[in-house]
Amino acid sequence: MRSVSTCTITGCDKKAVARGWCTTHYQRWRFHDDPDYDPKAKYEGYCEVKSCDRPKFQKGYCCSHYMRWWRHGDPLAGNASKKYSMNQRAEYRRQHYLKNKQTYLDRAKKQPKSKTNEYKKNWKKKNPAKVVHHGRLRKRRLQKATPKWLSKSHWKKMHGFYTEAQRLTIETGIEHHVDHIVPLSGKKVRGLHVPWNLRVLTAKANMRRKR
């Protein structure tokens, strides 16, 4: 008869289901890259707001300051009551983000890449309609920006950029993209999908340019 193994994490006697871990530790590894992750750890300590000695609740704030942040976009603004509408609260949070954008970006950089990728993957699963919509918008922009007078030699040069990007990605192990020097959807000027408007960039440099 096949023996049932137990979780390899010290002190856990639950049934192992994957990677030698029980369901709980396996899920902790999936979402946090650490089977020993303690979900209660984020509640340890006190509120990050100065002069507040209440225990943490969410995002480093106590319950009261967290609700103020949720309703007004600022843990020190307004109060924790349901005074404002959902649209007003969304606008307050947006304004708070714009004022503290660099802080949010620095915080995002500290996140493990695997966690960021997992978030993006989950977002795409939850928003399939938006994914299709964005893909169609991109395709439409590309069609509008591609002149009908392009010759075979023009197309050959353009194919060369994409071939070069693939070659560099394989040889260096660093992902490369084909970028439009003048963006197709620029606010003031819109570029064309033509050979002289293309260049090969690393994916990191290309994504930085889009901010």
C-alpha cells in the first residue's frame, strides 16, 4: 500500500501534496516565494503614522488610518466614515498617488520579480476583456501607422529589426524589443511604422521609456 508522506516543513504534520509541502505551505511558496512565510507578520508592529501607537492593520497603517487612506487617498486626510462617494474616494487616491508617485515606484522596485509577474498573470486572468481590448487597440494603431506605399525593400529592413531582436535575446539571455523612436500613440507627434522609425532596445530600456 502506498504510504502517505507528510509536509517537510518542521512542525507541520499535514499531508504533502506538492514539492513535499502541504497545501498551506505550497500556496505560501506560490504567492510569496517562501513556504515559511508568516501571513501574520504584516500585522506585527505599529502604525507607520507618527504619534500613532496602534497595531498595524493594512499597508503599514492601523485600521483607522488605513480607512482614511482608502476613502481619501491620504492616511491623515478627512475621517474614516463613509462621507464620500466611491468616485470621490478614487479621485482622492489618484491625487495621492500622483503626489507620491516616486515613493510608490520605489516600493514597487523592492518587490520580488516573481511576485510582480504573478500579479500581472492574475490580472490578465481576471480581466480577459481588457487584455483583448488593449491588443486590438495596439493592432489598430499599428495598421493606421503603416503606410501603403512601403516597398519590399522597406519590409525586408523592418523584418531585419525583429530578427535582430530575437537573435540578441537568444544570445545574451536578455529580452530585447523593437521600439518605435517616435511613438505610434504620442500625445503631440505620432510616428509611422517604417524602417527609419525602428530600433532594437533591451526590454528594460523600452519599458522605462514608456513611463
